[in-house]
Amino acid sequence: MPEYNKELKCKDCKYAKGPITARIFREAYFMKCTLPESWTEEKYDPVFGKTTPGYFNSCGVMRVGYSVCGPEGKKWAPRSSKLIFLALRNG
């Protein structure tokens, strides 16, 4: 099991986007990572002839499944200036 940097939470990252209800009810699935590396291109399904539109992966997927951000939060950037010292300390 990876060791996460527990100070760097995706909800505090400027790349995390989601509805206000996701923040209120702490629904991690609805928080999307808007880093360019997180974008999944649209895909054509030859069976049904439909094209699935592109989408951003969730923040959890980017921290766990991909090495883009990873458990240590390599691409994490502060959402507000109050968190700038957290970024400097972990950078």
C-alpha cells in the first residue's frame, strides 16, 4: 500500500474541480482532476456506433492509479494563497 502525503489533499488543489455538493457531502468520486494529463480522449464504440465523449479522471484515480500525481502529490498546487506555505514545505 502506498504511503500518501497526508498534508496534500486533493480538495485543496487548484486542479480539483467539482460541484459544491461534492465538497459538502465529501463525495470524492465527483472531484475531477483538470490536469491535462488527466484527460481521457473520446472513444468510438464500433459495436453500437456511439462515441463516448472525453472526460477528466477523478482525483482519486490520479493519486492512486496513475503516476501523474501519485501518492506524494507531485503535481499538487494550492487552491488559495493560504496554502502556499504547505506547497513550499512539500515542494
